[in-house]
Amino acid sequence: MDYLVQSGDTLTGMEPSTQWTTKGATTRARIVEATADAILARGIGGTSLDDVRAATATSKSQLFHYFPGGKAELVRAVVGLQGERVLDAQRPALDALTTWEAWDRWREQVLAHYEAQHGWGCPIGSLASEAAGSDAALAAELVQYLRHWRDQLQAGLETMQADGLLRADADPERLATTVLAAVQGGLLLTQTEQALWPLDAALEGALATLRSHAA
Amino acid sequence: MDYLVQSGDTLTGMEPSTQWTTKGATTRARIVEATADAILARGIGGTSLDDVRAATATSKSQLFHYFPGGKAELVRAVVGLQGERVLDAQRPALDALTTWEAWDRWREQVLAHYEAQHGWGCPIGSLASEAAGSDAALAAELVQYLRHWRDQLQAGLETMQADGLLRADADPERLATTVLAAVQGGLLLTQTEQALWPLDAALEGALATLRSHAA
């Protein structure tokens, strides 16, 4: 969250927020957070600007002051916020997945984070699924977050391969994709079952797959 | 599809379509199919009854003749159609996953089906994700399809355990969940990357996890 307010240099190159005063930036961030919650609950298609105004007690002119581009600009800001949130929730483990112990810590961190989310799915996965068929530009932004996420998993595996922990014939990109798919699919089943165990089972399976390539 | 038109005895107990003449049933099925396509592209929230009327060249009164309950009833019919389609696409392999060769055939069948879908995600997974936060009754119907799907995977593993192909300490329910999560997460990444290899990688990983429990 701090990242979004303090700097415009996010992954997808959002406009710098230095154009706002501190108070303005706070108000803007509050609107983005409330919209993120609404979209998590009802999807992009199910969230109107009137919903956002009601949830944040802002006027129409205030909303367009902060988001001249209207709903599209607001949704892009939500994507930026959720993209950073999802990756931040996995840090610091995500930045150094270079030992088997680090992968176990990462798994615990992911489970703890989503347990605290009370049964929501992955904000990025849900947005990506909704945007894929309806908004090519937004889908392209979302795929950048998913690739960045996979790249982090892959980087750890490449280091482990260089360090002799992972077999030379293992494919870090495919293995990282297997793990990310397990997170996404596990979260979908955790959301639909309203229970954490499907995500736990999916992650256990994915890490077992990784270990089957141990050197 | 035939299943939906010929009988109302679907998984979630939809109303019998025997109330319609053959021509009426055909028209109704055509509306459901067109709505399914629209929802696959733009989500439930992004699909209006006006969109459906335009896509099917039906009048408002015709639409309410076939779906007196309006959009909610139409969406339930789409769930029934997509639920059956998704399971049918895995048959006959899905009904007898009782050998390692059967699992390989199932994997090939899933890949071939989704390759032909031109980059859509899983209709059931996408609907479940959208309904989870916004429509408890619909979410409850969707979870039945996901459970039925998992039960089929699990039944195969239980038979393999009884036949001595899978170790006695393996947990068929968790393993089936791992495989279903791989399908769902793999399809999400296949949809966002517009390429089949993420699903392929995810399924390869999931089947490797299964085989690591071979007796």
C-alpha cells in the first residue's frame, strides 16, 4: 500500500501519485482500497461507480477529480494495489526461494496469509479470469503480475539448480508454473469450499513435485 | 447438451424440460448456449438480458416465456449446461481412472479439449470464482459440480488403492484435490498466457505427485 502512495514506479507504470498532496493521496488510496474490496466481493462487472461513491462517501466530482479516466482508471489502480499486495504477502520468502527450507517457509506464509483472508480467492487470479475475455488492456496488465510472480518462483529454482540442489534436467520455468497453478487452483477450491485444506493439499502436492527433482 | 434437453434430472435438480415441446426445448437450449458463450466471454456481471436478446434474436416476452425467473434462472441453466459439458469433455476417461494408463489418457483428453477451446478458462471455475462473493445460492450449485468432479478423480484413486496400485498411506481425497487444483490453476494460466503449455505443465506436475504415491 505504501508503495502505491509513495511512488508511481509500480510494475505496470501507473501515473506518479506525486501530483497529489498527502491528504489527497490518502483519500485516493482510501477510494482504491474500498473499490478493491468491492471488486473482490462482486467482480469488476458487479461494481459500479455508484457503489464506490456509497462505500467511500465521496461525491461524483471528487471521484472524477482523483480518477479522471473514470471506472477504467480506478480498476487499473485496484490491479496495481492487489498486484503489490499479493506479492508483498509472500515476502520475504518469495525473494529468496533458494533452499528447500525456504520453500517450506513460503508455503507456510502463503497459507497463513490466505487463512486471514476469510475465504477469498486470489485477487489477481480472479481479476485475470474476469478481464481475460472482456478487457484486453487490463488482462495484459494482470498477466504481468502473474509472470512476475512466476519469475520469482523460477529465480529461486534456478539458483537451487546452480547450487546443485535441483537436478540439471529439471525445467525451472515449468516447475514454477506448476507451483503457481497450484496456488491459483488451490485458492479457487479454498474459496468455493470456504476451507483452507484444498490450498494446503495443492501446495503439498506442488512442493512434492519440486522435491521429486531434487539432486 | 442432450442431457439438459431430454431430462430435468441434472446434478442440481433443474426443472424438467418436459414442459416444453421439441421446438420449444430447442429454442430454450439455443438461448442457454448463447448465454453460456456470452458469460464465458464477459462474466455474469457483464452479461445483460439485452445482450442475450440481441445474440439470440428473441423478444423480451419470449425470453420470459422460457425463463420466468429472468436472469437468475437463465444463469442457473448455464451453470447446468457448463457443468455437464466440463464433465462430459473428460469422459469416458473420467469414469474409470483406475490405472496409471487411464490417468495418462485423461490428461491427454483434458489437454485436447481445452486446446480446442481457444484459450478460455474453465467455465465452471470462472463461474465459481465470480459467484463466490456475489451469489451464495449459485455458488452452492457450482461447488456441487466441483465436488462431483473431484469425487470422480477420487473414486479412481480409491480403486487403485484397493487394487494395490496406490500406497495404503496415500490420501485419495487430498490427491484428487491436488489434481483438480492443477486443472483449475493450469487453465487460469493457460487463459492468461493464451497458450496451452501452463496447463500441460500443471497436469504433468499433478500426475507426478500421484505417481510418487505408487505402491
